[in-house]
Amino acid sequence: MIKKVVIDTNVLVSAAFLHPGSKPSKILELALSNKLEVYFSYAITAEYKTVLYRPKFKFNPETLDLWLECLTEKGHVFNPVSSTITFTDESDRKFYDTAKACGAYLITGNIKHYPDETFILTPTQFLALLEKNNNEVT
């Protein structure tokens, strides 16, 4: 069974560019090979672009363009109603609201930024869940 996911920006930065071969990288590979259903809102894609194109990362813009185009073409746009719970960092709300509204797992490296909910997992926790449920993770 394919899992629905919302991927926090920090996971994408780690996966695609800072730590090839890492658990976040494995999640990105699964998403790009259609083994995961990726959900995002327009606010999420705007953040992806804002963060990934920051000069401090020194990522190749052409590579970013192709990579983001591929991810968004394979993904599903979902624009949820904003929740009323309190966030220490308001920029995290869009990921939480999208995952909650579409019944997806939220995969984040900053789990402490979010409420304690069973659908919010670190990359390690998410991959362990896939293995436990005998889903393909290779």
C-alpha cells in the first residue's frame, strides 16, 4: 500500500543535497519513484523554493528546477483550512495542516516543532513503519 506523505523542507534539504544516502534521501527516492504519494500546498512549494534557493546552500539552480518540477508533477496539491492550534514557529503550520487534512504522514527532522501526533514522524520512524508494515523500502 502506498503511503501518503507531506515532507517538511528540512527533510528535503538533507535528502537531496546535504546527506546523499541518508534516511531522508531514501524517503525522497521513494517519493520520486512513486512509492509514496506526496501532498503539498502552494504555501509548501513556495517554502521549498525560498529555502532551497538560498545562496548559503550553493545548490545548482537548474538542478533544483528539475528536481522540484519532478516532485510537484508526481505530487498532489491540497490546500487545507488553517488550524487554530499554537505553533512556536508559524511556518510549520502549513505542513501540519496539509498532512492532517489529507490523512498523510508528516515527515520532519524537527519533530519537536509539532504537536505530539501519531502521524508526525522523523525519517527514521517513517522508514521503520514502512518496514514493519512490509512495504517496499528499497
